[in-house]
Amino acid sequence: MRRLLFESLFRRPFTEQAPSPDEAGLTELAEVVGQAARRRLGRSLSIREVDAGSCNACELEIHAINNAYYDAERFGLRFVASPRHADVLVVTGPVTKNMRDALERTYHATPDPKWVVAIGDCARDGGCFAGSYAVVGGVSEVIPVDLHIPGCPPTPMAILRGLLALLQQVEGNAVTI
Amino acid sequence: MASLIDRILDGREILHRRPWPRAVVGAHLWRFVAGELAQGRLSLLGFWGDPSMVHMAIMDEAAADVAIVSLDCPDHAYASIGRLHPPALRLERTANDLFGLSAQGSPDSRPWLDHNKWGVRFPLGNRIDALPNAAPYRFLPVDGDGTHQIAVGPVHAGIIEPGHFRFTASGETVVRLEQRLGYTHKGVEGLMSGATIERAVQLAGRVSGDSTVAYAFAFSRAAEAALELAVPERAVFLRALLAELERLANHLGDIGAICNDASFVLMHAHCSVLRESVLRAANAAFGHRLMRDVIVPGGVTRDLTNEAREIIRTTLDNIRRRFPSLVELYDNTASLQDRTVDTGVLKPALARQYAAGGYTGRASGRTFDARRTLAYPPYDRLRFEVPTLNEGDVNARVWIRVREVEQSLLLIDQILTGLPEGPSRADVPERSEAAEGMAIVEGFRGDVLVWLRLRGGLIERCHLRDPSWFQWPLLEAAIEGNIVADFPLCNKSFNCSYSGQDV
């Protein structure tokens, strides 16, 4: 273990340069983030992830933004274990009828101010599962959504860009819409 | 000597043989098969419904022989297989939820996927309105002094899929775990009916995101079997390349994640870097990090360029250089071994009874690997070992993954070296007559089974059976007697799919 740690001291870090925040995301967010929220949240966001029926591919890529290449924590983005600790709900999947209640209850358990980010094509409108007897549809059918990040699944870089756009809005710097 | 399956099918009319025989049997033979399953002379590979029929895929493991037996149920009832052979129980409950086919004599007639939220009952059979006031789900009753219950989920603490776990604990020790799944049920088999082959293969690739290659592979092979379509040799090898890259990425991720659940973050950090390198190579070679929508009936949608071949080679060389020191770190960290050795033991007899696939089965003495036992191309021409262990603990499930990473590296080498020239896709013929096909493909988690029936060039019925069906119930058994705090560790070492099971 010591050798591995020692090597890490001399190796160039894996971490890549920060991506620019998503332009489309900034526009979508401009109206929902208030001045008061910016002051209260400071420079970090606590994120609770909710799988509302996804195939798990979006979860894999959300996991990836925590690896050494993307290192979401350097931006103050951290995943928390309870909605009660969260500022942001990241929701994936077409919302299934079997998950609808749980999603609503998770939303209501999250304290204000809060934002909802819908990740993946299914989360927008049900994607290829739309129309099934077991599927409600997109996340916005159940709870209000502030930002959509498209993709099947979106790449870690796309997820990071979207979340950075949200963070910038919340922070209140570089807001140029 | 004739195999058991030959004897069962002896004298019956074989309806289809693409590639395995299917025969309609009478009630007497149906019960006989149930008895043979219970005696362990046959393994259950799958069980699914049709509007007025039930089908069962069975395997004689010693002879590597597979067959489907079907039973007509005009009155929507049949003799329960689960009564004698518990691995069928959840599948029978599902056949009732979706088709209204009831298993007579079953010890467990509770719904499974149907949470009474769909607004309809028997969505794939004769639909009726949902119950107006359904009783709450009846968890198994618990008796005994000093036990308490812990209810977890469906929304979990990590970035994982939803499901409900009901623990009964005595102090710190788990006395019983009962799972309640079905939260991510999307009605995929309903969407399949009437779908074109192009849409159906997309849906198949979205049943379980981490196995998108395995599902597209299995679906395509089943469709090709039905259409009697031969795939170009180059595509056959490229599919194995995709499948091994998927296995590699998932195993690397899992090895790290299991250690992470034992709070050993260093392994997780390094394994995540290796996993990411595989996904980036996959993206460079096939245009998608998870290699989604690359395998289709007829072949593959993207050919491999020489540059991409070199990117994959470089990535593999890097893994070969870095991985051994991580394995050494795992093996030599006593505090980590203390968590994984002897934790979550799955007894070989149970793994055999449930015909558990993947690392779950192979860490508990079961030698089945569809690539070897069923030897579908190109694995019949590739050299590889199927590692097995008998301990059945978390540690054994880690080691099977480690050995399989090594085997996948060797397999990819062989594929890249021996990749035939030529086209990578054949045209899918238009056929209007009815035809059936089945395929079993070894995903990273275990064997994925797809059975389908085409009619008029469209999917009439398609069943997709995730390996998790036969692994989830074993997690309930493996956790017994462990402490509650070791559940995440045990769960991750099984890494069952929620979406694949809920489908």
C-alpha cells in the first residue's frame, strides 16, 4: 500500500480540467435560482440521487463523476445519503408507477430551497419506455424539474457541465444570460 | 446414453428447434419435470407466461442439453413448479401478475412485480381493472423474543437502484432478510409485443444498463435463431470483444466498490480509474462508453478501425501493468480480508439448486459458464479458463472477478489478433411466418436468457430473463447470521440487477 501511495505523489493527477458550465442549462436555470438561495448555500451543493425507474446506466455515469478523472467534489458537489441533507435531487429514469410515491415522498422530505435535476432521456419524457402501462413518464409529471441533462446515458462530462451550471447560478458569479 | 431431456421429449412433437427443442407437454410430464428439478437432476433456466400457456426452460447440466417445455393452460391455471422447486416461485408470481396464470398449490401466491399501482391487472393477459382497495403487501410474519425489524428502501442511501429490504435482526445479527422488488418495473415485455426488430433490440439493450451489451447480444442471437440468419465471422468476433470489454469494466468497478463498502477507499479509487480507462477505450472504438446499440440482429453497427484496435491494446497493457499491484494490495490488507473472508457465505448446494450464474455461482462451486458449457461462437474457438471456488463468501466472489478480469484480458488479445476480415453486418431478411428463437449469453453477472416469437416481421412475444432472478433469493440466504453492517458488502458482492429483475 505504501508503494502505491508513494507512486501517487509523483504521478501527474488523472483529474481533467473543469468543463465550462452548460449554456443551455444556464438558460433553463436562470429563472429558478434566487438571490437568497445563493447567500444561504455558499459554494457547495449536496446532492441526493433518486433512481425513479432507470435501467441503471445513468447511475453508472453519475458514479463516474466521482472518480479521479472528473472529481466532482473539487467543485463542492457531494452526494449525501438522505434527502433531508440535500439541496439538489438528481433523478433518473422514466418514473415508474411503482416508484411514483417514493419519488414524491423523497421530494417532500427535501428541505427548501431545493432543485431537481432530471438526468437522461427517460427522465425527460419516459424515453423509449413512454406509453407503457407501468410508466408515468418524465420526472416533471411528478415533481417540478429545474434542469434536464439529456443523453442515454449522458456522459460524466455532460452531467458535470449541467451540475456546474446549477452551481454557478446558486453561487451567483458569472451569471451572464 | 440418452440425456434426461431426450427422454422427456421422447415421442413428443418438437415445435421448434432454434436452436433448442420446444415441446408442449401434458400435466403428467409437467409434474415429472418439476420432480426432476426438485431432485437436482435438471436446472431451471427460466419460466415465463404467454396469454394461455406457461413455458419453462430446463437444462441437463451434465449433458449441456437445453429444452423448453410448455403447458397449455386454457383455464389459466397450472400445477405449481415452485411448490417442489422454490427457484420458480418469484417467476410464477410474476406470470400471475402479468398474465393472470395461477400456480396451483404454490406456497406463495402474493403478487411480486404488481404493486397495485398500474391501474390494471394482468397487463399482458386478459386485462381487468385494478383492485380498488388492495390490502397492503404481507411481509412474512416474525415470531420470537428480542427481534426487531429494519425497513430499508425503496430509496437507498447510495447511488443505486430502488428496492425494499425488510431485515429482522436480533441485536446486530440478521435473522432474516426479506426482499420486496419490482419498483423499476417498466413493462418492457409489454412494449416488446408488436415492436419492430429495430425497436426491440433497443429496448433489450435498456433492460439493465450495466449489461447493455449482453442483452443486445442475447436478443440478437435469439432473433437470428428465429430468422435462421447467419452472422458474418467478423461480427461474431466483434461481439465477443464488446462482451469482454463490458465484463472487464464491470468487474473492475465491482472489485473497487466491494472494497469501498468495507471502507477501503484506496482500492475503489484505483479500480475506478481502470474502469474509466476501459469505458474511454470503448467510446473511442464504438462511439459509446457503455457500447449501447452496437450489437443488432445481423451483426454490429460499427466496425473496428485499426486505430481503435491500438487504443484497446494500449488500454489493456496499462491494466496489465497496474492491476497486479491492486490484487496484491487486496490480498495483503488484513483489515480488508477481515471483512470479506467468511462473510455472506452462499453454500454450494443452494447455488446448485438455484442454478445461480456468474461469479455468484462460480464462487460457490458451480462450474456453469454459458461461454463454456453452451460454447456459442466465437467462444468455441477461443482459449479461456472458467475459474471456480467453493468458499462462497464475499472474498471468493472478489477472487472470481479478479480471475475473470485476467481471462477477459487474454480473450480480448485473442480476438484482436484473430479478428477475421470481411463485412460486419448482414441484412435481416423479411419473413412474415411465425418463428421462435432462444439464446443464452454470458453477461458479466451471469447468463442472460432471451426467448422470442416473431410473427409478420414483428415481435409477438419476447421474454428476457436476467441472471438476478436466481441470485436475489440467495442473497436472502447468504446474509443470515451476518451483522446488519455487513449487508452493503454482501449486497455489492452479489451486485444483482434491480432493473433486470423488475424488467
